[in-house]
Amino acid sequence: MKFQRHGKIYLAAVLLVFAALGILRADLIAGAFNMAAANLRSGGTTAMKTLAEMALLGGIAALTLYAVPLYSEPGRDCLIVATASLYGYLAESWGVNAGLWSYYTGEKPPLWIIPAWPLGALVIDRLSRKATEKNTALPFARQAARWLYPAWVITFYCVFTPFLALKLGVPASIPPLLLAALVLFPGTDRRQADAAVLFTGTACVFWADLWGVTNHCWAYYTQAAGAGTAAGIAFGALFDSLVVLAAIKSAGYLRRPAAGLIKEG
């Protein structure tokens, strides 16, 4: 762990991102503050729900500040930030324009949500590496990953396929399903690490999605189609974890040629 070497720089960078978003979209911050204040004044279950949402958001922010400085490797991390930003933007553009989800601001997609992708990718990367590090000492860890990974993949397709098909139809659902396979199946030698990313990502995104949906920041089409909020959150937790895995694996592939050039030089 290189927290002592890069920790302060990473913390400053995360805080700078938060500050920049607050300054650039002060209108959203002011609107959220006014809404929260009005809900708290109303009392009862509305106030309790608002307090729970505030606590959850605070926990997510605290986890980000804790996790991002861990295992810091600037070269690798810059690639993760780049790939997660790109894939996150593409995923958001596809999702909102296809009508799979929408944001309360009506933007397609809102640029203020994009920084959440690289920050989330770094958090998931750190926590998954920490989990893998601890499990390496357990004799059954590698064997467990052999069935945990396919279990996640099966669950993903059981949720992902009907979620797309009900909205887009079967023909339009095939390309995303094939792209998902390109992320999940190559590189089987990394299956233990990939399983850690997917399970950690699903857990982290679940809480982020729970906050966003209950706070009416974004909404999945299933909430209006009768399939329910749970279906949307399940889709978001699994799909976002897949995108993060794609970003982390892409960063690893891109880093290999760069490392080779450095050694040759």
C-alpha cells in the first residue's frame, strides 16, 4: 500500500473534483439543499427519509475519500480514470437515449454524473484488491472464485436480458449482450480478480443506486412500467459493475505495451 506516498495528493484530487462540481453546478446544489431543508421542516416520515438519504450520501462520500488513496499507482490509475470516464459517458449516453433510465434534469446525459464513474471505478478497484489480498491466504478462495464468477455472470444475464428486451425489443438487445460477453469471457486467468471486481462493484453500486433512485435523482423505466424499483436497481448494480470491470481490464491491457516500452528504453 502506498498511502504515505500519494495519499494526500489523491485526497486533494478527490476533494477538488467535489469542489469543482459544486461550483460548476451550484444550481443543483442549491436546489438539493432547499428541497432537503423543506423535507426536514415537514417532519414525520418525510424528514426521516431525508435524514437516511443524507446519511447514505455521507457514507458514500466517506468511503470514496478512504478508498481512493489506497494502492495508489499513478500510471495505472490515470488509465482507469480515462477508461472509466469514456465508458461511463458512452454507457450514460446509450442508457438515457434508449430510455432505459432518465435524470431529473432531463440532460442526455448530464455531464455532472460522469465524474462518478472514474471515482467509483477507483473505489471498486481498491476494495476488490483489498478483498482479494485477504482471501489469498484462504485455501478455498481460488476454488470459490471458480463458481462465484459464473454465478455472477448467470445472474447478470438473467437480469440484463429481460430488462433490455422489455424496453428495446429482442433485436436491439443483441449488440449490448454481445458487448457484455466481450468483457466477461476473455482473460479467464484473471477470473478471481474479475470476480472480486464484479461482486465488490455490485455491492457498492447497489447503495449508490438506492440513494439516487429514492432521492429521485434518476429513475429507471421499470418504475413507470410496473416492473418496480427493485428491477431497476438490480440492473444498475450489475450493469455498472460490468462497465467498471471493462474499464479496469482495458487499463490493464493498455498498460502492458507502455510497460514494455519503458523496459526497452
